[in-house]
Amino acid sequence: MNVLFGPAGNSDAFTQAGFRATADAPAWIARMGLTAYEYQCGRGVRVGTETAQRIGQAAREHGIALSLHAPYFINLSTDEAEQQEKNLRYLLDSCRAAKDMGADRIVVHTGGVGKKRTREQAMENSRSNVRLLLDAKDAAGYDDITICLETMGKINVIGTAEEIMELVALDDRLLPCIDFGHLNARTHGGMCTREAVAALFDLMENTIGIQRARSFHSHFSKIEYGKGGEVRHLTFSDTLYGPEFEPVAMETAARGYTPRFICESAGTQAEDAVTMMSTYQKYMKQTI
């Protein structure tokens, strides 16, 4: 298995070039040398079966691995029956779209702690809700789609590296989505060195085993942060906030990991994904 690189959604340059249909995206990014694409359903699953199938066909023709981002409305911290039912609906809608387009991974946010519960209670609820999602997904016939739980950028949200690893360790059917920009934002610059990346990878290996650790899903972008963590996504032209991709590339190459890196830069995600790929390839050559 190879390390894969690609954008989350479509860059500004994609629409500026005159493209409107996402079914054109796989060919466009393949010409850039990229190998992955994450379809965005953060605001809701609105893609129909016919459109999803066209995207999937184009992805297969151009060798693009597809993943899908589930709606942001999912909140695994809840113990309220109505929200739990909504969680299941959002996930199963995502699974339907992913199945239609041939996406094998769905990225899921964990959700905020809220004012009515402690962080410990939120984690306990998250453990229960993760199991509900897995059971519902498999019962509906989507057992070939992997849920990837994402590390989060705001401090008041469940999603530290340790919390995500604890949740992913619950079941072999889960993978972590390591968002390096989110982790850097919530730690106010604590994910900027190779030592920090190595410690994160050690945590993964020690909690979910090396096999799952080496094939983790990932988001990467530079992110502005403040007291509460994440503020907004930036582009690779930023020189203030970071993080830089070099430490991640170095440690990934050194360990022989084969993750899927999805770039979430603000409008330059495909172009910055190419930069990430080139950076990784440079360090990979040094390990041979």
C-alpha cells in the first residue's frame, strides 16, 4: 500500500478553470499526480445516487481513492435519544453516499462536551455512541466502510489525541483521522516538531497497534488558533501559525507508514496536497 495524497473538496483553481461538476475532480487532481479525494458532506448529505455513481466511476478511471466527510451535526457526546437517532441517520445517509461512489472511509467528528456534562461523562457517552454507530452501519450492510474518528481543534470539544485513541481502541473496525492542524491549534503550537509527531505515532501504536496506526487517515492544514483553539483554516503561505508538514513527512517516511493524507487548506487544498506529496517523496528517498 502507498501513501495517498489529495484534497478535501475542490480548490478555488478547480472552479476558476471552468469546472462545476465534482465528477470532473478525479481527472483534474489525477493530472496533478494526486491519488485521493475526500467528498464533503459536512453541511448534510445532499448528493444523489446518480451523481455519486458518476463521481465514483471517474475516481476508479483515474485511480483516485475516495473518502467522505460525514455531517458536522453528529455529536457522540450526547445521551439524548433524539440526538442519538439523528447521529444514526446522518451516519447511514453518509454510508449510502459513500457506497454509491465507492468511498471506503467516512470521517466523523465527535462533538462538544456541552454545559450539562463533565468531560468524563461526555467520553462515556461517546464510547456508547460509537458502538451504536458501528452496529447500525454493519446491520445496514455497510460493513466494508470504515469510520474514522477525527481529532478536533477546539479545546471544549472531545478530540484530543488521547481521547480519539481511546475511542478508536474500542473496536478494530475504527481508524483515527489525525488532523495535525487541529492538534496544533488545541495545544497552541504543540504539534510543530518531529518529536511531537513521533510521540503521537507512539501513542497510536501503543493504543491501537502498529497495523492500524500505519494506515491512519489524516487531515492536514495550517490553522489559526486562539485561546479556545481553532479559529480558521489557512493556506501553506501562512508563516505564523503552522504546523509545517516536514516533521510529519519525515516521521511517516522513517516508520514506513502508509496513511491517506487529505489536505484541508482554505481554497488551495489540491495545490498544497501536491506540496505535501513532494515533501514526503523527498524524505522517502532519503530512507531508501
